[in-house]
Amino acid sequence: MSKILIIEDEKAISELEKDYLELSDFEVTIEEDGNQGAARAISEDFDLIILDLMLPGMDGFDICKLIREKKDTPIIMVSAKKDDIDKIRGLGLGADDYMTKPFSPSELVARVKAHLARYERLTSAGVQKNEVIEIRGLKIDKTARRVYVNGEEKIFTTKEFDLLTFLAENPNHVFSKEELFNKIWNMESVGDIATVTVHIKKIREKIEKSTSKPQYIETIWGVGYRFKV
């Protein structure tokens, strides 16, 4: 549920806005004083702020400027002042929208939804989640190509990382040395498959508590290796 902060000193207006927003499943908090509203906007996490221009304590312009120094939360500035200069100043300070009173509560709700949707699109487009494999304290970050054991990073060579990742992505499947050599080194098994054994040994030294009793990569004698889950 998205959280909305209304900073508005006219109780009748703020309560009406609150009612309409709650009907649309928003969680709403009201502050009537500018200083208290600014403090709350900075200290707590809100998804959008509806900010009146004329407030006791601190006006909307100063609050908007203060918020923008700390956060990029969407701000809809509202005011009874119709002068273009106030709208230009508000938008120039970082407000995302400016509504002139009186306005219909349904229009406010529509604008809130539009700004939240736009903000979500912008943030999700700019953040790409890393692809991560996590198994019993072992974390393999495929995107960053980094490996952690119980939070401690271990340094892997390219082939060590590729081999560990391949096994972890195919748990409980037994692979022969020939299959692993062909898959990771991208060569037919006419090469020296002993390199697989060497790499498995190095990987175990980095991720296992006991190399003699491995909890991740086990040897299937006479066949090959299996990653246990």
C-alpha cells in the first residue's frame, strides 16, 4: 500500500483529500504545521507528498527545497494562489505538479496515481537487479561475477566461477569430468580433463568448511561431480 503525506493546514481540505485517497487504498498521514511536515517528510519514507504552499512555520517552497536536497519523492504542490510565478517557482524547486485550489478530490487522486506510476516506471527502469544464486550461506552473484561464503567474499578465477555457477545451476545432477570439461572450456574432451579435478579442488578450498567432507560439491566415485542442495 502506497503511503501519502499531506501537509495542509486547512483541516476540512486535508480530511477530504484523505477520505478520497483512502477510498483508493492509499495510506494517508496528515501534518498541519510546516515545520512538523518537513521533518516528517525527511525522516519517514512516503511514496508521494501533497504539499500546500501557505503553511504556518515553514512555507511550501522551503519545504519543497528541503525535501529535494534529501529525496526524490514525488511532490504535488497545491495552492489557492493562481499566479503563474508561484507555479513556475514551485516547479523550479522540484515539485512534480502544481494544482490550484479549488480542485476536485477525484482529480487529485488521478494525479496521485499518475505520478506514482511514472515514478515506479522511472525507478524500475534505472535499477537492474543482479541475478543471484543463494544456497546455504553460499551466494553467487552472476551479474557481478562475485562469490560470497557466509558474507565473506572469495576471489575466483574466470573458469572457477564458471564451473561453480554451472554446477549450482544444475543441482543434484551428476556430471562427468568430460562433460564439465566440454561445457566450461568449450572444447571436446580430447584435452587434459585433469584440469577439472584441479579446479574442483580449488573451488572446494574456497567454499567448503571441510574439503574432506564437502557440503556443496560432492564426488560421485567413478562418475563425476554433483552439486548438493
